[in-house]
Amino acid sequence: METIKLNPAGKAIYGVPEVSTKGLRKYGMALLTIAGADDEVSEPEMNCFMNVWAHNVGASNDLIRDWSKFDYRSANLNEILDEIGSDFPLRSSATLIYDGVHMSLADDEYALEERDAVMKTAAFLNIDKFTVRNIEGLIELERAGSKIRHSIFKQDAN
């Protein structure tokens, strides 16, 4: 099985040193399909995906090229999730919910279609609505903390 070693940030976030290349390819496709459920992966969402998430997991140039060419508009999320199966690359299926919500919010808009895709993914993965709501709340808390930090740092720069 071909694997990818996560960089230090990815190891710290996900708690695993390496992941299956095949599983990670499908995981990335699932993220793009979730964020693109509103018929567009916006520029901030794509930047979050390519410049933050893909970097953190140590994605190869081949994977990045595959994801760049991936047609998320015509993708079938259930088929992608079926192909990932129980061999989830990042230890827990809840990471896909977290990453999907986080990426969907990168443009400051969590569209109804994106929420539906997250809930559909959660149902497929047997993750209850309460857990999804907790993940959404955690991300909102993290985003608020970042805004406060940026405000403090900006203030120090003056």
C-alpha cells in the first residue's frame, strides 16, 4: 500500500504519521464535493483546500494535480465514501465532517447545499446530528478565536 507521510502540522492535527495515498485521494474528492455542493468551490474554499489542508497532509504534486482536475459538480458523494470504505485515512470519519465544514466556511458562507452535503456525509458515516452540530460549533469557536487573535496582533502593529 502506497502511503504519504504527513508533515508536522498534519501529524499534530490528525494524530497519525502517514496515510494511504488512495484513501487520501478519495478523502480530498469528498471534501471538494462537499464544498462544491452549492455548485462552486469558491476561491477561498479552494485556497483552504490546496494551501492549508493539502499542505498539512503532505499531499504530493500528483494528488494536487488529480484534485485540480476533479469534477466535483458531477461527483457522487456516496460512491466516493463507498470507495473510502472503512479504511479511513485520517483515523476517524468525524475528521471528514470537521474538514468539510471548515472548508465550506472558508468563504464565510455555509450554504444550505453544503450543510446538506455535510449531513448526508454524516448519515453515511453513522455520525449523529448532535455530533455534527458540536463540530460546527467547535469550528465557529475556532474562527472567533482567530478573529480575536488577528485583532490583537493588528492592534500591536499600529
